[in-house]
Amino acid sequence: MNQPAITVANERRELTSFWAGDQEYCVDIMSVREIRGWSAATPLPQSPSYMRGVINLRGAVLPIMDLAERLDLPPTEPSERSVIIVVQVGERLVGLLVDAVSDILSINPEQIQPTPDVGCDQAKAFVRGLITIDDRMVSEIAVERLLPELEGLAA
Amino acid sequence: MDELEEIKVTFFQECDELLGDLESGLLSIDAGDTEPELVNAIFRAVHSVKGGAGAFGLEALVRFAHVFETLLDNVRSGKTPLESDLVKVLLRAADVLADHVAAAKLGGEGDAAATTAMVEELEAWTSGGPGLAPPALQADVQPNEDGIVFKPVTLTLPEFEDAPKEQVWIITFQPMDALYARANEAGLLIREIERLGKVEVELLDDALPVFDNLEPETAYFAWKVRLKADVTEEKIREVFEFVEDHCSTTIVRETSPTALAETGPGPDIAAILAAAQAAYPEASPPLTPPRIETVAAEPDLPAEPATSAVAVAQPTSLRASPAPPAEKANQATIRVDPERIDKLIDLVGELVINQAMLAQRVAGHGFAASSDVGRGLDELEQLTRDIQDSVMAIRAQPVKSVFQRMPRLVREIAGLTGKQVRLVTDGENTEVDKTVIERISEPITHMLRNAIDHGLETAEDRAAAGKPSEGTVRLAALHRGGRIVIEVGDDGRGINRPRVRQIAIDRGLIAADAQLTDEEVDNLIFLPGFSTASQVSDISGRGVGMDVVRKSVQGLGGRISISSRPGLGSNFTLSLPLTLAVLDGMVIDVAGQTLVVPLTAIVESLRPAASEVKKLGVQGGVLAVRDAYVPLVDIGRVLGFQSAEINPAEGVVLLVDSEVGGRAALVADSIHGQRQVVIKSLESNYQQVPGIAAATILGDGRVALILDVDALVAMSKREPLRMHEPSIQAAE
């Protein structure tokens, strides 16, 4: 059933991969706006703990999310080598705090496998698919699902 | 979007402005303003709508506007006296015109039945006037492209003998740039004249500059057409009907078929043009040619007095008046893509932050404030502030554009409910960011409907209650606490609390034995599914009223509250953020975090003595301030930054006024001082955060959060309430 759709979408995709909590993840390179070093964030009150706060991105207020903690992994200890990947989600920008950027992957869409049914809800919710490169497994993050539900703003 | 569509969009934007002018003009007249320019202004508004509509072939709109315009023209010339009954009719006609425009915008036509009825009414007034004057004989006053209004240049011509059957008309036609810009073609127009009879065309190229000075998109040429035909002036004018705003034409009849204007007794066109152009030496002549209208064969029409500013070439036969002084020209506006302004605002915000960072670094290098560098920085700061203020002012708009639409709404609802209503507006010039303007119209509309439909009594009930039969609805805007506050009040019956309570119980919204304060009862009307109208009316009462208002207000980061006094009326208060603006704030430290408190909310700051702090209950506390006890609000705890309480006696206390809970004392660790900050939205990339109004960027480049004082005080009240409520209920 899915076969035709896959063969039609035969263009190569480029993905930026990075490390978060000892696992390798990636996002579509087209959604990455920039990659920058870690700088201390201003915490937001009454927010989920994976929201590390906000930083100044050239005049805009950028929320920073600890990707590892969002995926229910141990929280990231930000260091000088930590990296913020600024990704665009719809009209919004969000900064993902990760350990390090590792690679740019160029793949065929067929290389992406659907996420198998694993026990971890977070992994199921946020991982769009799995990619195997040599002996590495890289999970593609569905960035649009990362931000908490916007309550009270739906109108 | 193709070009025609773009022009159409502009046309509808202009229409909205024109309709606004029309309505406000009529309302001023209704209020007793007798300034004659007002009538001219409303005439122009209708005329311009008609002109534009004609260009787009919006026939229904043109037809209605024409009838409307004809009546206004009679009013303008004094042929139909402007009685107050007539003003009411004109106001309703303006509503119908607005409907037509709105319908045309969606590609349809206005309500035919309403139009026919209104047309009949207008025509009755037109013919009911003391005399009928074909509009074409009236001198027109038209704003040109720059918005400068030229009064008619009236030419007193020698009287004519009975005109011969075959007349000779001299038509001078000078297109403006806009004529070509709107894809009209001078050649086609001249060809159109040619169809009327025999023509001789002469090109007037006097205005053509030397090649170096030639602007490729400027219209330099004019034409003089000598038309020999058995036609009326009106017929000729029709040729120019759709371009009349974008060219200047003169049409005069040659007295002797053989004599040319230069030598004959008729007016010297070139001299008239030269004279008129002499009045505007600064403007490039082809850009702003004055519109010259001739009034033929009506010598008894009073001529405008000549002024010395115009070099009058033929003093005996030509009198001209120049454009009115520059005040009108100042009202000219430019249209700018809002994105450009947003970009500019962002850049200026960056500039402010950069300037602050620079100042911090310079201070860090040990330069004294009195040094050259220090003084230079001071000037830079001043300049930066000025630029910032100016830039912010560009995007801020007075709420007038929204308020202007309300009189019509009130008239309609008053008509539907049969109540007598007077709308009083206040604070129309309160400025608020454009993004807010666009979204406050809907909640205001709902609140006004509610006030008239539910709040006000019928005239009989009012009389019985000893009130004037006409109810008053008040709509006001003001700035308070760094927010814009919109108030909608009425002097009606107030909220019927027992009834509201009963309805809430009937609908299962509250428990039958719930203990509620008056304020809590009033706020029940905001619950979804609550509607007090026993009959469902067209206006409100569909049970979607106030909860929808509250939702949309909350969506804007705003709040709505109500206060009501039985028999005296209700007052809705809408408080909205100024989304993007500069804010004067107090920078404070709380639990290691830097926060900004809007200065407008702060009454005073003080360091309380330990003896002034009193414990109240388990966690609460109050501060004795000059014989009054003010609840203490620990900012760090309410926001969840820390669990331990600051001892107010060791910290700093900010006394604030909040809308919800009156005065409160915010406890902080320390105060850094006051400064102006640029408000940055948290919502643009994230979402609303409770207790936080927005964010800003400090001199060191870090983000600081701006407190929402009202929400913070409300949050501090809610916390203990939730904990205590069950025990109180259990005790009862």
C-alpha cells in the first residue's frame, strides 16, 4: 500500500544528526536555522522541567528545550561543548539543547524505517523513524511534536 | 496577486477610511457641528467611493453612491437644508453604502431591498429640496493624489448669447502620473472625444523638461482639443468620468466659433494654468496640477475671493483661490508594508540593547560619566530613546479606527431592540499596537451588544425607574499598568444576581448551596453555556456571548472583569497587553533571577521594618503601610523559583495596584533601578507563561522576564484559597 508513495518521494534527504543522552538523533536539515554554543538561559516559571528557559537570539526570545529530558532520558548537563540547534517549527523557533552535533546525513527516503513498537511512550511520540548508517542507528525527531500543547491559545 | 487585484485591495482600504470619514463627519454634524467643510468632506468621501467603484465596474455600488452623492450635492449647495431628520437618513445611507462596499469586497452586491428602500428615501429628499440642480453643473472639490484639497477655481465668464446649434468646445486635458499608473491612456480618451464631433488636437509640451531632468514616469504632456459638436458639457465630461481624479480638465465653450481662446473673449486657458501653477512653485507642475473646473453659463454663482498668493493673469475675468493651507496636507498618509515596520522595531530594539551593552563595557573600563566618552554615551542613549519612541509610534494606532465602527452597531442594535441608546466614547486617541487593534473589535462588539440587549432597560422601564428614557452606553480606552484597558459600561439595570445565580444552578454550573460573593455571582456570566436572555434574540442570547468574549480576550493575553450595581448599571473592564511596546520598568532580583516590574503598576517601593510585617494564617502575611494592611506576595514563591520565603524585612517591598485584588506588596530580594525595556513576546516562539507578561533583553544580552502584576497577585490569592476552601466547606 505504501509502496507507491515511497517510490514517488525518491528525492534524497539531508539530515543533521547530533548526540543527546548517549543516543544519536537527527532532524531534517531544512528545519535547522542555526547551530550555536550554549549560553545560560533565563528559567521560565511554571514550565515543564525540560524547558530550560529562554535566551536572546539576536533580539528574539528563544525557548530552549533539553531534548534528552524531553525524551525522558537523564537531563543534559550543559557544558561549554553543549550545542543549541535552532529549529523552525511552523512559525516558531525553538532551541534544542544537545550534547554535540555529529554529522550531515544524505539518505534515500527508503532508508527510513518506521519506529518499532517500543515501551517508551516518549520515543514513540517524538521519533518519526529510524535510519541505519553503517552500524549506527539514528532516530529522526518529529520536531513539530516537541513543543508542549498550547493551551488556551487555540481559537 | 495580479496588479489589478492589488489596486483593488488598495481601493477597499481607502474605502474603509472614506467610510470612516463619512460616518464621523455625519456624527459631528448630528452633534451640532455646523462647519461647512464637513459637508464637503462627506460629499468627497462618497464621491471618491463612487469614482473608485466605477473604475472596477462595481455597478450596484456606483448606482447607490450616485443617488447618495446627488442628495449630498444638494445639501452642499444649500438646495436641501440639512435638518436633523436628514442627518439620520444620511447616517443610515452611510450604513447601506458600507454594506455595499463590504459586499463588493466579497464579490457580491448589497442587499437589494434595503438599497431600494434607501434609494427611494434619498430621492425623496433630493426632490423635496427647494430646487433641483444637475450635479454636473456644480463645481467639484476633489482631493488630488497628495490629499491636498483644492477649492474650486471659479471662473466668471462673460455671458453668452444663445448658443449656436453647432458649438465649439475647448477642452484642455492634463493627465497626472496616476492616470498612466492606473493603466489609462490619454490617446484613448482623446479618441473618445473625437467620436463626439470634429476635433483639432494640439499638444501642449511646455512642461517637458530637458532630457537630463526627465522623469520617465512623470506625465508631462497636456492636450488642447477643439471640439466642434452639438453636445453638452456634461457629455464631454463623461469621457473623463473614470479618470477625473487623475487629470485636470477644463471644458469651456468658445464664444465665437472662429475665434481661438487666446484672442477671443473667452478665458485664456494657458494663462489660467500658468496662474494656478504659479501658486505651487515648489511642486513639479505636472505632478500636482490644480483642478480647474469651469462653471459655464451660471454667472450669478458667487465667486471665491481672490487671494494675493495667486498671480492672476486676467484680473477682470478670472478669480482663483489657492488650496487651503497645509493642515490638510499633513493628514496625508503613506502605506507601508507592516513587515518593514516590524523589522525596524526589531532593529531598534537591538540598537537599544547594544547601546546598553556598550555603556556597561565603557563603565567597566573605568571611564567616568563626566568624561568625553561618558558624555558621548549619554547623547547616544538619548538619541536611541528618541529613535525608539518614534519607531514605536509608527506602529501604534489610536483605537479610534475600532471605536468609529461602533456607533453604527449601536444604532442597529437600538433599532432591533427598540431601545433608545446614546453611545459615549472616551479615549479614542489611546494608542495601542496595530496587532491589538485588529483583534479588539470583536470583544468590544460583543460587550456592546450585551450592554444594550441585556444591560439597558426599555424606555418605559427606565421612565418607571426614574431614569432618562435614553440609555447611555459608554465605551472608553485608557492606558493602565502598562496595558490598555477598554471599558464598556451602561446605566441600565445592572446584573440581576438572584436570577443569574438561579440560572447557574438550573444549568448545573454551580451547586445549589454554593456560597458565592457578589463578585463571584457576576462572573458566572462568563461561564460557557450561560445566557440570561429568556428569549433567544437576534442580537445576543444565543448562549455564546460572554464566554466567547472571555476566550478571545484570554487568547490575546488579556483579562476581562465585570462590576455591577443593581439598578445603576454594569461595567465591563477589558485589560489587554500592548503586545509590542517599550515599557518603563523596575529591574529587581528575585531568587537569583532578574525580573522587570512595569513601573506603571508600582505605587512605591520601600524597605519595611520587621515590626511592620505581620503573619496571617499559615503562610500568608500582611504589611502595615500607614494604618492599612496590605497582603504580602512573595514573587519567588508564587512563580516557583524558590520554596523558602524571603523575610520582607530583609528584602525590598514594592507596593502595587492590581485590577483584581487591589493593593498588594510584592516581596523581592533587591532593586537594581529603573530602566526602559523593549517588550519581547514570549508567545511568538513559545506560549503564555502564568504571571509573566512578556520578556525583555537586558544590557548584558540576557533575557529577563517582565512580571504580569495582576496575574501574579491573582495567582497568590488562588493558591491559599484552594487549600483552605475544602476545610471551610467541611466546617459549614
